[in-house]
Amino acid sequence: MNDDVARRSGSHAASAAAPEGAAPAAGAPAEAPAPGAALLEIRDLDVEFATQQGTVKAVEGASLSLPAGGTLAIVGESGSGKSTTAMAAIGLLPGNGRVTGGSIRFDGQELVGLPDAKMRHIRGRRIGLVPQDPMSNLNPVTRVGQQIGETLLTHGLATKATVKQQVVEVMERAGIPEPERRAGQYPHELSGGLRQRVLIAIGLACRPQLLIADEPTSALDVTVQQVILDQIDEMTRELGSSVLLITHDLGLAAERAQQLVVMHRGRVVEAGDARAILEDPQHSYTRSLVAAAPSVAAARLLPEAFDPAPAALADDDTASLSTAALRKKDLTPLVEIRDLTKVYPVRGREDFTAAKDVSLKIPRGATVSVVGESGSGKTTTARMLLKLIEPTSGEITFDGKDVLGMRGADLKDFRQRVQAVFQDPFSSLNPSFTVGRIIEEPLHAYRRGNAKERRHRALELMEQVALPAHFHRRYPSELSGGQRQRVAIARALALEPDLIVCDEPVSALDVLVQAQILDLLKDLQDRMGLSYLFISHDLAVVRLISDYVCVMKDGEVVEAASSEEIFTNPRHPYTRRLLASIPGNELDIRVEGDGEHV
């Protein structure tokens, strides 16, 4: 391991000698390594990518050791090399990427240079993968049950006669409700959380020795996240399997992994016991990561001289004021939603009610967050507000105007003043456009400035969301998940809207960029009086940014109060269960020197 890596005694992440002996044939049954022996051993790994701008060294001299039956987490910001390291291990680097040095040994067998035919016997059967982005990894024209079954059939673990029942069992193990019905659905018919669980089901289908989980719960609410991670832990205990967990959630890493590897700019900078690193980080970069991580213990920061007590808006007490609104003493709501209901007819079955009698208000300059499990109706509510789907009944007013009746010029003005940042950046960005053109597109559509002015504005926005200027010429496929989400946020800010609907806007971002984006959103709100409808499953983020919180379950609002009230005195049992499920909540993490108490 590199000399600049902070070391810890007894760490399994420290580089060890490669196992002796001949490697078993690819696909041959292998005995489980002895407890504590390395199942995956990466030594001095170098990975390069050929780009239009030249060769990019994505990973340099990275080393780690994952023992059999253990869980090792790799953390770091977007572009740090953590996903590239994992993809190199499973032989799934993009066509322009290649391993240029080092060794990757799995169960004693060298994987670097292994022919593709032999690698296919290992990948899926002995090494499972749960990728980060469900929409770009699931076939949109194939039912999800068929996609899970394909894995079982390919590796000879099911027959055509048994595959349907085995698919149902795999889906149940992955926490997917109504697996028989869900197996017959297409990916677009599932919520983001359910799509992610389908990927988890595929990764676990063959009960592999090693599961590489690349942000496996980034799209899931905390209660489902807990169920999925508990199931992964159970599999590890039963089969002696190992988990390589890639995550930007430090609390999750500390709670679920015994060992932690911190990567920065393609290098391992710190490795060792997970809790020891997070409670007492040694490297300056690790300290900055810990300092930037949001915590439910940290209340929303308010400027001095303002009373943090919420001010009720209406008789139903469904809104509170932000700092900007307090400053202006503006009690007029920008958005009012009353008794909003969405019912989907289902052929041959009872109609499905996605949202029922939802009421909330968004004051000018305030942040109202909506939290709840996947399928609770929070995204459906947001899409009705955006006028992307029509409600079955109810009312929506924006700045005093009826949204549901808007047409022509009124609707165009509404689209300009209300922007959205969606959960899945890959599916919301045009893959044939460069980053610069994507950000400039709303400016062009509303005839803002000339070509030179639009390009200058795009570069300003890229700087605000921490994207390098040379990314202006890149395409979405050339960016990491976090970088793509930053492009989506920059595009939403282009027209300087009054309201931004944020559907999981920071779920794909590492904690450093997440902190930058949240700071940016708060700064824009204070300077411009922006309002936000913020949808998130990350309650620590919700606590940090919200004035007011709505908790939804099964399509209904079960609790609504100020952020302070929700987090310090939750009244509904479901709200209390959400708070209890937050990973790493019990950790006492402190940073000295480079950061503050988190």
C-alpha cells in the first residue's frame, strides 16, 4: 500500500502477500477460504481511461484485502476511483478503460488478464453485482421477473419448469412486496426504490461468494434500506460470503462494514477498522469527509437574530416559515395543495390509490420536505404539482393561480418558474447532448441571451455545482452518477425559478459534494427567496435543509410539523420507526483540526 496511506494495526485492509498455489480453473467449485483469509486481494492496482483529452489515470497503486465472510466498504467522493476499482475486479470496465498494473486475486485466482469466457463463469455465479443506477441497468422492454430468471438460467441454477417459483423466492429475499405480481411488471412500472431492489435480487440470485454492492441502497428509504442490508448480512453469515460495499454514506459504512477504505483521486489514503476511522480519522481528506456528513443531530442552521420557532400559516397548520420568509414576514404561500388524490385504474383488479387527500403549503422562501417509504406517494404528489400527471381530484394553486387549469402562456410561464431535479440523473439527461448543451437548453428554449451569453451562464452554473469547466464538452455517459446529478441541478437553476421540486436531488452524491449542493441551495434560498419541495429518504439531509416536514405512508400524510418538532418529538409510530432506522445514528463522530463535531 502507498506510504501516504494512514495505517491501523490489525487492519484486514492492509496489503498482504498473495495466496500461494495454483489458481483453480474458472467456474470450478472452490472451497470457501478459511475464516480471515483473503477472498479478494487487490494489490497496487492501476487503471487508465483513454479519453479525447488524453489518458486519465483513474486508479493508482490501490490495494485492499477483503477477508472471507467480511464486509469492506470503500468511501470517497465521485471520481475518487471507488467504483472503478470494483468494476476492474469484476471485469466490467468500459471499453476505453484498462488495468495497466497490479494484481486482482479472487479466491486465490488471478483475474487480471483472465479471458472473457472464463470471467463469465465467475461473474454472476461467484461474484454478484448490484450496480448504482437501476434505469440504465434494467432492460426497459423486459419484465423484471424475466430479468431475474435469466441470471438463474444462465448459470444453471434453475430450469424452465422451476424458474418462476425461484424468481418469486429471490424477490421475496430482496424485500420486494407482492413478488408474483411485481415479476410481471416492467421497470417503468416500479418506483425507484423497487427498481433498486430488483437489481439487488439479481445480484443475490446465485447466492455468490462475493457481492459487490455499488451504492445498493442509494434510492431506498431508511426502513427498506435496513431490511435490504439486514438480508445481505444474513446471506453473509449463512454462506460465509463477503461484501464489497461502495457507498458515500459514512454512517452506513460504519454500521455495516468491519473494514473501511477511503479513496481520494484514485488513491487509497486511509484504511482500517471502519468505526475507528470514522470516530478518529487520521488523514485530512477523511476528516473533511466526516465533517461534511449531515447528521440528524444537527438542526437547520438559522441566521442569528431570528427566532427558530416555526410560524403557522393556516388553520390546518401545514406550513412553516424559512429564514427568508421570517426576514420578510411574508405569510403568503407560494403553493397550496388541497385534498390531492391520484387513482390509477388497474385492469382486472381494484384501482390503485397512489395519493389520497394530500394537503400541504409551501411558503415563499421555505423548504418543505416530504419523506416516506418507496411507494408512499411522495413522488406522485410532486409530479402532480409539476403538472406531469393529472390528479384524479383536488386543487393546486401556484402564486394564487389554478395550476390544473393552466394552458398556453400561463402554462409556459409556470414551467419557467417551477423547475425539477429528478431522482435518476441518467434518465433525465439527453445522452446525445453535451453537458454544456444540456445546461443551456432551458436558456435557449426561453430565448435568454445570445449563444456567447448562454455559454457563459452555463459555465457559471457548472462552477456553482462544483463541475470543472472542461466537462462542458463531455456527455452524460462520460460522467459518474454524482456528476450527472450535478448537471441536472445546474440545469434546474438556469432560469432562476421561484420553486424547485427536488426529488432525491443529493442521493447520488458523496458527502463533500452533497454538502456543497445543500449549502448552495440554502444560499440561493436566502439570496433569492427560492422555495423548495424537497423529497428525500435521507432524514439527516432533511433535518439539515427543511423548515417543515410531511411524513407520507401508503399515499397519505400521517404527520406534518416543523422540522424541529418532527425530529425531536415525533408523534406518529411510523415517523418514530423512520428515525430509528437511520444508519450510524448511534455513532459519536468527532473531528478535530480540519472539521467540527458532526
